[in-house]
Amino acid sequence: MTVPDVGARLQANPVAATIELASVCVAALLLVGTVSLLLGGFPIGAQWPWLLVVGVGAAFVLFWTALVPAYERSLQ
């Protein structure tokens, strides 16, 4: 696949491309957040950063495992 082919696919499906790009960004941020929290030690005093990572991760998984398949089934 060449670069113009990728550009044509992105222009054909801008919503799907945006969702995919946002998913990559969320996954990268979750990785960076998890690693930085692990390097910081155990969450003794500040638990909200861990809750934020878990909440965003859960929403991310729910989106891709429940909402996207349900939407695809509704199109058929």
C-alpha cells in the first residue's frame, strides 16, 4: 500500500480514520500514564491518578468490545 492509497482511504472514511487515530493516541497515553505511575511507586496518598488510568482504560475497552460491534450489527 502506497502513501496515496492511504490518503484515499482516509478521505473515503474520515470518521473511521479519526476514531482509529484517537484510539492509537489513547492507547499511547494509557501506556505512558501506567509506566509513569509504576515508576512513581505505590499509590499511598494520591489514588486518583490510578483511578483515572483504570477508568479511561475501561471506557476504551468498552468502546471497542461493546459499542463498535453493536453499531456494526445495526448496519447489517
